[in-house]
Amino acid sequence: MKIRKKLSSAFTLVEIMIVVAIIGLLAAIAIPNFVKARTTAQKNACINNLRQIDGGIQQWALEKSKSSSATVTLTDVQPYLGRGTAGELPTCPAGGTYSVSDVSTKPRCNQPGHTLDPVP
């Protein structure tokens, strides 16, 4: 007479609960880091756009012989942004809008922290 052993190849409820808990813990650690990385990337892209706009303003002022108090608009600067006269102006990846006033003032974005000014 042979004794047959029943081999179980299924997972137990405890094993599944442990795996779900570990995945939840890893997600709780990783998701905030991904959100922070995305926010930082958007801020850096916006600051680079502001630098490009500022360079365009300076080129416009030199080419048109404008003083530092001359008023400038984004449409004046558009041909100097490397996108052509019919190209689109850069946009803030975080949904902000850019504004310019005169040659000596740095361009601004209305999103908090998106600025060319040095942080004190």
C-alpha cells in the first residue's frame, strides 16, 4: 500500500497579505518621490524657458538699439527665441503664464518658485 502525499502549490492567505503589505509600503515610499521629481522637473523647465525669453529680450534690445527702460512684449521677442516668427512661444509645463515688462526686468512666471531671481 502506497501513501500518497498531497502537494499544495497554492499561496496561503497570509503569504498574499504579506506581499500586498510590502507592495503598499514600497508605493508609499516611491510615489511622493515621483511627485517631487515631476514638480522639480517642471520648475527647471520653466526656469530654462524664462532664461530663453530673457536672452531673446536682450537680443531684441541690442538689435533694435533699445534702452534698458524700453517696454517689450512677448510678441516682440518671439523671433529671437529660435522658433521663427510663426512659431509658438514657450509655455510653462506647470500651467503658468509668462509676463515681461521692460528690458531691465527679468521675465516672470505666475507659478510660485518659478523665477530667475536668486533665492535668498
